[in-house]
Amino acid sequence: MPPRNAPRRGQGPPRGGGGPARGGGAGVEAYLLSTLRTIGVRRPGFGTGGKHVQTIVNAFPVEVPDEAIIHYDAIIPDRLPARLNMQLYGRLQAMVPAFKSAVYDTKKNIYSINPLPLGPNDAASFDVTLEQDGPPSGRPPKVYQFKVTKVAEINTELLHRFIAGQQSLDNSVFTAIMAFNVVIRMRPNEKHPFNVRSFFVPQGKRPIGNGIELWHGYFQSVRPSQNKMYINLDIATGVMYKDGRLIDLCLEFFGRPNPNPNMLSPQRGFPDRERHRLQRFLTGVRVITKHGGRTRAHVIKKVTTEGANARMFTTREGQTLSVANYFKTTLGKALQFPDIVCVEVGSGAVMPLELCSVPPGQIMRKQIPAEKTSEVVDFARLKPPQRLDTIRQGLQLLQYGQSEYVRSFGMNVTETPMTVKARILEAPVLKYGEGSRQNTIKPANGQWNMRDKKFFVPKSVKQWVIVVYESDRRFPLNVAQDMATAFRDGASSVGMKIEELHPLIFYENGQGNIGEQLRNAGKACYNAKKVGPDLIVVVLPEGGNQIYTAVKHFGDVTMGVVTQCLKSQKCNRAKMQYWANVMLKLNAKLGGINNILQASVALRDPNNPTIVMGADVNHPAPGAEGRPSFATLVGSIDDTTALYTAECRAQEGRVEMIQDLQRCARLQLASTQVQKRSRPPTRLIFYRDGVSEGQFQQVLDNELPKIKSALYVQIFIKLPLLKPASLADACQEMKMNPKITLIVVGKRHHIRMFPTSPADADNSENCQAGTTIDEGLGHPTEFDYYQLTHGGLLGTSRPAHYSVIYDDNKFSADAIQELSFALCHVYARSTRSVSIPAPVYYADIVCSRAKNHYTPGGDVDLSETGTQVSNLEDQAAAIRQAYRPLHANMANRMYFM
């Protein structure tokens, strides 16, 4: 069947398909709506508040056909990487021309508009070989069996009904969307390195050291919206292994100047810990060898503990040889570096580094080194106009109209990005404390400052000490004393009081026992002042991350004392703005309140006191086996929703659902009851970060019941003697039965907003803070929206995607959008609104600080090469058990600021 253009479709209701006849008018439409099943909450309507504007989004409308799509199962018994699967499918297309217009997802699905020639049983097996598998030593190339079986025919009319709001998201709709995604990705995946949703090109690549280089790329995804389908097209960044000689890659990985290959020799002191690091970096890398007249591809499995001279093996003839001697015989010349480590490949063969080369375009699927993160961000950063231009260039590169796959499936892509309705919400009014020149302010473009403002509830420090880990040459005593004076002045400027004028100052060695040093400083303070310190200020040297971790472990876990770390280069002769920023953190840690939302905000409704919670799960880096995930729940404990406490747990690695959520929620509710609220809360708003759309049902099935159970258990714990006849009686007795709203906050998406007019942009050329889109871009039936809540700095700002998946409170769209926007303004350690609501941000911070709960220098090492245990389950259990809880003194404090 020749390629053809897609049939033209209007934007009105789709043509007839299954379901009731349409002759009943409004009555039938009402019936259809009543039968719809949704995972999340049905959209209550679109928001209306704010200034109405038009906004460009990086979404391109795509028309999809009404014709059925045939779905086939594709099975290759060998477990192969996606790249090889794609190569095998290319060979199958060459063998059987009917497959040339069918698309393959590189795993197990093939989609076609036309039936494939599989015989009467709709199933067939094809023997396929790879071209590069030339016959080594006269043996035939390896044969891979490609088994194809018809699964079903996908009725795309159901997809049209879904985007018109007349059909539930069932398996047919979901599979149709998947099929169209495979269609648009097929052509670039044939030509370029790719991951699940993105492909990458070498033009403009940038080496960043440590054997890594960055490639530009493009992300693309077909998504449903209201009465339309669109392709979300965005730029992407690929982190690649640098191509070339493997020995050069290994040397560059360690990043040492003028490296000598013999540094990789175990005989010359190459540490096993460094070998583990190198092995973690190289595992899975594809290398090419050329010797003996053959070119072979291999995948690295491990790095040997011995050099080629010391690594022995037995040949097929029974002869025992070293790897170095074997290759000397094979190549007719000796290895140049026979003492350095080798690599063991998938077949079990051992290859000297100097005989291997790394082909280009291999994606590094491991965590980026922390010191390289800023370079990756800088490489990807583009201002909004440049980003939109680059996206348009990507559209030209993709050439959807020229793709034989897109054409054969009858898809038609509009090459102009969508312009949609948006609204810029008004910023909430923030209230500061007594003594402020202006105690209420309305932020402009998501920012304000602390000039002439006092904290709403400032805290005091009676006694404090300073511990300096910088050398006294770089940070002499007079500088430390001047810093102490500036610290007190900074506190006074925002309403705080530091009572001790002359704190004790100690100089310590960062290589020593940090906990013992801080304990001794506290003892010295008690002996001299007859009272222990409320606060320990620590001055850190450059690169003092390990000292910081030990300080936080001592303060948050061991002793329960507030600590404030300062970088020596920044606090020396710092300006007042610096100290104001420090006090934002310190006041919150001490239990103070920096500012609150004015009572007019829906969140501060006196008739509906509200608990706000934020939850997140942080997973180990790719390739970090046997490491736990960390789950955090943060909750507000006062009427102002400004004070929060946190519960953090180590749990099974890569499990997204929070396993100990019920207990965490109970402890949060107990903290809420400890505070003297004006009235018991009637609403619980739960923001959940980090879950994908495919996990919404798991949250409803797994986490929502735990939140409800925590409420009920907490109620009954408080009523041991009253013996209420029912849960309703218990709730009435406790005056505590808040209605729950559960909102998922998504950050890992690729929707971006671009202002159509300079009047609607901020100084960074981004859309203004408060820009909200729910109409024309969101889900066809469910309650979701995109909201940009922070002012731009560098690059293009990313909005958050909010999905309301449970709502006992029956919020309107305006109420939820206003409430979430307001919560982005109460992040305590900033005078800028942030990109997600403060409790979610706090949960993310607590997760990232989980390493502070492990004893410094203890048995557990969370670094890449630490805690090497043969049994990964034992390793994971040991790490979880070693996690130490927060000190009781910190339980009701925002220690994580």
C-alpha cells in the first residue's frame, strides 16, 4: 500500500463508533459522561481567575487516522539491547518487504496499518542474522529467531472518542497512543543513538572531561488533549562515553594531568577502590577489537584485578598462558602496557585495554558526577526564544512529512507550535512582622527582598559557639570575630536577637573526628558560660562536603542542636544581603516564622483550617545496586501553614510507593495536635511528588488508604477511655475528620511555555510567575493543569504539572490553582517564589539529606564503591538498618533548612 496523507479531521466531535447512537442529543451526551471512568478526579471546569493571555507551547497538533492499527507481539529469545534489536528488525525489513511500513518499539511490540504475511495462524518465526557477524574461523554467523504473532486490532475511533471526552482511558486507547509514539520515533531511532523518548546527534557535542561528552538531542511524545492530539517536542541532552581508544577513556576518567597508563597497573599501586570506580563506569560499554584479521564487538562486564601479565587462563589445547603472552603470540608483537588491568567482556574473554576502541554515540546510563552537573545544565540552557527556535529546527530535522512510517500510518503533523489560552494569576499577599516598614507585600514576578522587613515570628539565640574548619592563615581570628559581629547584626536586621556578644571560637582540623570536636566545643561553652549552646556556627573550607555531612549528623541526629554552616569564602566580609539569606534559614530552624500568607488566601480560610503535606521518594543512582530509596513526608503543624515537620525513612530500593506512610502520617498528625491550633483541621491537602501518570492508580490504591488509616488511628489513640461507638462518633468527639485532597506534582515533563508578547514576559524572557494553562493542553477529562510559579533566572523555566487524583473537598479549578500558587511563596529560605509548593520542595530537600543520618566513618558507605557486599539483599538491609532517626529535639523543627 503506497504512503498517503492523513485524512483531514475537524476539531469537532469524532465520527460515529461504538457506544450509544447520537440521536438522543443532550440526553445521550449526559449518559456518555456518566459512564466515563477516570483515574483522577473529573475536571470540575476550567479556571477563570487572573489576566487572560495567549501563550505558545512546544506542542504541535497531529491528526491521526480512524483506521484500525494491527498490534503484533515480537519476541527475540536472546535478551539484547535496544540498539541490537533495532538492527535485527532492520534486517527483517530487508528480508520481508511487508515489514518496511510497520514500526517496532525495540522491545516486544510491532504495529502496522496493513496485515503482515504471517500465515493462516497469524504467527511466524524469522531467522535473522546481523551483517557485521561475519564468519569467524569459518563458523556461520549467529542466527537470531524473530517470532511475530498477531495480538489484536486497535480501534483508533476509541482514541478520537477519548480526546472528545466521550471515552474512558482503557487499554485500547492507551495502546493506540503507544503505537503513534512508536511511529514518530521509528525513523530517528534507525539513524541516531536513542533512549526511550529521545534521540541524539553529534553536531555541537562538547567534551566535559572524565571520559564524558554531551550531545544535543530531541525529545518527542504523542499526547492526548482536549479534542486534539499533539506531539510534545523539546530539546534533550545526551551524556555519552567519549569515543576512541579504551585506554585513553580510562585515563581520562580519573581526570589526572599528564596521566601515565601504568597508573592502571595493580603491581604499581592501582588501588582496588579505584578499580571498582572504573568498573562501575565501564560496565555495559560496547568496545570494538581488531586483531587476527577480524573485527568483533564486545560488551564490558568487569575490570580485572590483575594486569595482562598476571592474568592466567587455559587454552582449548590445555596450555596455560597469561593474557599478555596469548596476545603476543596472536599479534606477533608484545603489548605496550602488559601490567595494566584488562576488561572482561560478555563472553568471558579478557581483553587488554590497548586493543579495544570505543565506538561513538554510547549513552552513559549512570549518574553524572556531581562536579559535572553544572556543565550539563550549562550545555542545555537556552533562553526561551533560542529554545523555541531550536525546537523548530528539530522539527525540520525530523521531517515528519517525509517519514515513510508517519505517512503510511496516515498521521499529519502541523509544523506550527500551538498557541493556547493562559492566565497570569495574581501573587498572594505576604505578611511580615512588627517593626517592618511595610508589613505586607505583593511579590512582583515571583521575587521580593528583606530590606526593612522583620520576620513574622523572629527567634532568639542565648548562647552560641563558632567552630572554624578553615586554616587560621586563610581565616584568622580577627576575621572570625568580625564575622561574628556581622552575624549578630544580620540577625538584628530581621528582628532576631543573638544575646551572646562574644561567642567562643574554636579552630579544628577537618580530618579529625568532627562529632567529638563539636561536642568538646559545646562542653567548653558550658564550662565557661554555665549553659550549653543553642546554636553551633561552622565555617567550612572550600570542598568541605564531608565535614558538612558530619556536622549535620552531629546536630540533627546525635545531639539535637541547631547548626548553621557557612562557606569561608562567602562569609568573610559578606554584605547584609548575605546575612539576611542566612537568617532566613536559621530562623526557620529555630522554630520561627519568616512570613505568612495573608488571611485572604483560600489556604488561610478560618472556617476551614488546613493541614498541608508533601511527600517524595528519592531513588539511588542508575547502576547503584543494593542501595535504598529514601521516602519523606513533610506536614504543616500550625494555622499559618508556615511551620513544618518531616519524617524520613530508608526503604527498599527503587520502590516508588511510600512503604511506611501510615506511621509517618500518624506522627505528622500527632505533631499537628501538639501545636495549639485555633480549630481542629477540616482539610488535608496532600501533594505527592515523583510519581508518573502510570502510577496514579497505585497511589490511590496504596497510599491514600494509609493516609486515611493514619487519621483514624490517631483519632482512636486520643480516645482510649471514651470508647466511641463508631468512627463517626470518634471523629465528632475529637473534632478532627479532615477531608482529603491528593494532588500529584510532576516536574519530569517537557512542556514549556513561551510568551507571545513582551508585556506577558519577565526580564528573563520567560512567561511571568503565575502563568497557568488548563484549557487546550491538559487531559481530555481529568483535573490537571500546568503552572509556572517562579520568576525566570537563566534559561527556560519549567512549569509544574498538577494532577488532582482525589478530592473530598470538591475544590474548583480556581481554588486549587490559587492555593498551589500561594504555597510556592512560603518557601522559608528564599525571597523568591519557587517552582513547586513549599511542602513538596521541603520533602525533596529532606530526601537529599538522608545521607546525614548515617554515622560518619561507620560501616555504611553510600558512595559509589562503598559497602561492597556480595549479597545485594544483605547490603540493602544493612544500609536500611544503619539509618539513624532524627534526634527528639529536632522532631518539631524545620531542621532541614
